[in-house]
Amino acid sequence: MAIRYVNTASTAGGNGTTNATTGANRAYASLNEWEAARQANLTEIEECICEGTTADTTAVIIDGWTTTAAFYIYIHTTQANRHDGKWNTGKYRLELTADGNYFYGFLGNEEYMRIEGLQASQIVNAYLSNRVIRLTSTNACEIYVISTIIKSIRTTGVCIGLDIPVSGVGQSGKVINSIAYDCNVGMSVEGITSSSRMYNCIAQNCVSGFETNYNRAAAKNCLAYNCSTGYNGNFQVANCTNNLSGPTTSDAPGANARNATSVTFVDETGDDFHLASGDAGAKDAGTDLSGDANYPFSDDIDGQTRGGSWDIGADEYVAAGGGAKFPTPHLWWSEA
């Protein structure tokens, strides 16, 4: 495994082999600098560790690599530099400003990519068809987005938070424990096979919370709240379960749907979507996915263990003093 570092406190010109901010071996100053320096035909896993308390404000395009299921790109934050389940301006984050239509703040065009623990936002201005994060490929692929927070800042213009438009044979996108809010579309995931999934995600204050088409993705334990439309498109209804749409919408797909259901967050107005202790809408209303055939997991966006009756959404409510936070990075199936 090749490990390289990004640290927003660094300056351009380092080789990224340490997280230091001075010297020849200093970290790259931005994710964009890492991509330009490391673009390659991979013969090992490329791990990029992102750190820094100031914003990374340079858009990044990941393109021109050769990746495989065994040798993929893995971008994540350290425990100390990861958000705490809500937007955190003291942790690593991408903050981009659109400069035209079809602006993509984070564009990944490679087949095998995983991102985990990032924060990404975009000021949309009046531009159209923008994406905060877009991950796609024209070939067989596996794309994962884990414990990531995405938002747009807009009064006009159109922006999709997370867009994974993979719709060819052998293409799959999976989004786990992630949050998108204040977007035209929170999360849009395709995938012509039955393995594309959105699990335990939240979309809030979006025109459309979750989208898919042509029976290409399934949702489980997802929570669409205060969106004009909670779930839009043709979901794999037979593979959807325990989704929530509220407080007034009633479009959650699949079995055990909770429609027109109110949820109590810690501070919805302040964009803290952890479940409040008194919540009666999402707590204990999910299904256990620790043995799921497509993506088994047992933690939440904070790294707290999900146990007993699972909660719907990215957060598993744990009483004060219970549960360990900030997980170590996930080990993927190709490393096991």
C-alpha cells in the first residue's frame, strides 16, 4: 500500500510521504496537488490521508489512473481530522465555489474508488447542473462513499450533492452512513446491477432527497426529511426496507416504510442531524444490516456501534458516555 498525505497547512511542492507541513517530504497542500502528482497505473492500493483545519478550496478531478478491484484509490481522513457527525469547520473539508455551469467540486472518473469521512460543500451561485461530488466510470466499477457529509450553499442555481451515475454492466455504487442537505438533489445513485445501495443515509432540506432510475438502486434505513420529494425515481422496491419520509411526505420505498413521520434531531436548524434522546420517529425503527449480503457493517457516521434495534439514518443514538467514536478506517474486502 502506498500512503500519501494531504495537509491544508502545508505548501505546494512536497512529495506527500509525511503529514509534516515543512521540508521536502511535507504533505501535499491540496487533494488536487495529490492527484496531479500521483496519477498512475496502480500496482498497489493508493491511500490518501487528508488532514488540516483550514478548508481545501481547490476543485479536484481524479482521472487518468488505472485501478482494479485489488488496487484502488482510497481517500479518507484521520481520526483527529474527521468531522463528528455534523459539519465541522475545524476539520478537513473541501469548500468549493462554482465558476460556471456543470461545475464539479470533486469529480472522480476512475473505476475503483472509496472515499470516507470527508466533508464537501459548494457555493452554487446562479449556475446550473453542478455537483458537489460526482463519481462515475464508463467501465465495470465499484464506488464507495462512507460517512461523508455534503452540502450546497445556494439561493438560485441547481446542485446535486452526491451523484454516482453508473448504469452499465458490472457497475456499482454504494453510499453508507452519509448525509446530504440543502441541495436540489441530495443523493443520486444508479447502477444497472442489483448491488447499488444507499444504506443509513440522510437527505434533508432538498428538493429531492434520494434519486435513482430504472430499478437500479435500493435504499435501506434511509431518512428523507423536509424535502419536497423524499424518494424520486424507480427504486428496487423488493430490496428496499425500513426507510423514512417525513414529516409530511409519504414516498418511502419498500417494506416497513415510515411515511409522514416526524423525527427529532439534536439541532435540525443548526444542521446537526444526530437523533435526540426523545426521538420517536427513527430510533429503533431500522433493520440490522450487519449481515447484509451487499455491504455488511455495524457502525454509524460517528463510528459508534449499532446494536439491538438499529436506528434509521446516519446516526445511531447512544446515551451519553456510551459507544466509542471516530472509527479506524474500514478494511475493504480486497484487504481482508
